[in-house]
Amino acid sequence: MGRQFGFPTLNLPWAPECPPKFGVYAVRAWERGQDQAWEGVANYGVRPTVETESGAHPQLEVHLFETPTFTAGAELDVDWCTYLRSEKRFDSVDALRDQITVDRGAARLWFDG
């Protein structure tokens, strides 16, 4: 769905024993065993703006600033660099898209910091 908004995401299966707070984070991701990492922004939560099913399971969605060269089926590692904001429901997909643009900017500022 992120691709439809102009922000393609890696939707990663993840069931941590101690999950982080729902929200948006600046992250780095890399293919396990490789050195190159890509910076991006991630959301961990239940996607309240687009998820219509009550009791939805939390998901990790990672949007990278550059197109990675991961091998198909690769195992990925994600480094949670900093918390940017809490997850929230937006009134429209356009409002969500605008906020993702802001989140990308905040993550880039953090990496450039």
C-alpha cells in the first residue's frame, strides 16, 4: 500500500518478545551478512488510518530513502536509531501522505545531525 502513496515499504514479519512503542522511527536496514546499510523511516504498529480490521496485528513497515539491492528472500536486520513520533490515525490518506513526507524529513535531519 505504501507504493500507492509514493512511499514503497518493506513489510517485514516480526514478532518481538519485547515490542517497542507503536510509532515512527529513523532506521537503518541491511541484508544479514552484508556491510552496506540503507537509511530510512519505519512505522511499527497497527496502521490505524488504513487498517479496517479491529484487533489488527502490529506490523513493521520500512521505507528506505534509496532503492536497496537486497537479494530476494534475504534476511534483513533493522537498527532502530531514534523514535520520531507516536502512531496515530489520520482523517485521510492525503493527510497520512503529508505526514510521511514530514517523517522522512525528520529522519533525514537526524541522520545528517
